[in-house]
Amino acid sequence: MLLKNYHELSKKNKFNFIFIFLANFLLVPNLHPENLSKYLLNYPNLDDSDGEVVLNNEYVVLQKLVVGPGEWEGIHSHPGNQIYVHIKGGYWSGKMHGELEYEKEFSPDGSVGWMDVIPIEDRHDSGNSGNTPIELIYVTLKQDELDKKGGDTELQTYPCINMELLFDNHRFFAQKVVLNPGEWEGPHLQTGRKILIVIKGGVISSRRNGEYFFRKREISPGEVEWLEPEFPDETFERGNEGEEIIEYVLVTIK
């Protein structure tokens, strides 16, 4: 019936029909939004049990969670293919199957660790045994297999500073970067897919192919940035143009 009515329209009305049809098609909301629940953690004991999704794309989901002093997360599961990065570290205690596994173990700011799959049946729980809030970001891969086309199997290097390897397994590299006031990374190629996670903020500038991309931008602990080169021959570098030490963790997806 729709097709028959379309053929009976005048040329002008056909144009209006097509315009309205395309407008409705393009502007209609996504009726099937992505379900992120299988990648996200839920800490049932916390007031903000779902935390905050700070980055989401086709490769990863980043979720920020804060555990207050003396708080236990509550029994929860982990999807695996996941690392955590401490923005603000602290003292952890942990339980498995209802039994205490470890107590008052310290994780410093910027420390990184791996999480395997933990089913809800294991009754896994962790608690903040210290006196200050613990803030961490979970980086969860959406793909179960290695990305042989777009992944990166080499460590990032910066010509002007040394980088500390924090973590290395079959899915991720994590490297620590410290920029003292006035220091620049040095021009480098940016390969693969990376995530920058700020641990200590400050005033940062960026150059692309030797020209300023932006200058003196304020960054804060917990901010994240997705890094993926648009052109393979472009060079990049970031520099500390403030008065405080800047520290970030650079996560590379293999």
C-alpha cells in the first residue's frame, strides 16, 4: 500500500515524502542501545554501586568506582579481560567464598593489576581498610580474542623520558609516565590503540608534527583519553608547562 501511494504522488510531494522519511529515519533514537552490563561491575554495598562509565567505544569500557574508608564493595562478579588502575590507592582487604584471603594490603596511586573471570558463585568481595577513599578505573576489553590487525605488540617509547613498565600480559601493556615541570616526551609515532589515564594532574600542552595542537590545558586525576593515530606518519608529544609533576598511566591494547 505504501509503494502504491508513493507512485500516485506528484513530483513535489514525492520530494517531501522522501525528505520526511529520511529525517525520521536519521533522527529516530537508537531502539537497541548497546548493553554494557556484561562488562560493568556492580558494588551492591556502595551508595554509588554502578560508578561512572568514563569511556566507551568498540574496543573497551572504562568504569570509575570509589570505595570509601571502611566500606566493603559487596559480593560481585568480574567479567575477565580486565585491568584496574588506582587513581587514589589505599589499603585493601579481600574475601573469597566468605573467607578472608588478604588483609590491609597496600596499593599505591597508579598501581595496575589484572582481573580474571570471577563468577558470582565465588562470593568475591573487597573492602577499603584504610582511612581515605580509594578511587580506581577498570579497563575492560570487549573482544575475547587478540586483535591481530589493530593491536600493538611493542612498548611505547618516548625519546626524552624513561617510561616504567607496570604491567604486561597477553592483552595489555601498562606504562608509567612522569613529566616534571618543563619536560616534554619528545616527538614520537603513536601506534596501536592506547588509553591515557591521569594519576597526577597539572598543566599540559601537546604538539602534532612540531606544531602546537593545544596549549596549557588543565588536567585532573582520573581523566582519560583514547589515543589512536589518524595518520601513521604523524608525530606527537606532550609537555608539562605547569609547576607540578604530571603522572599518567599509558595502557596499550595488544
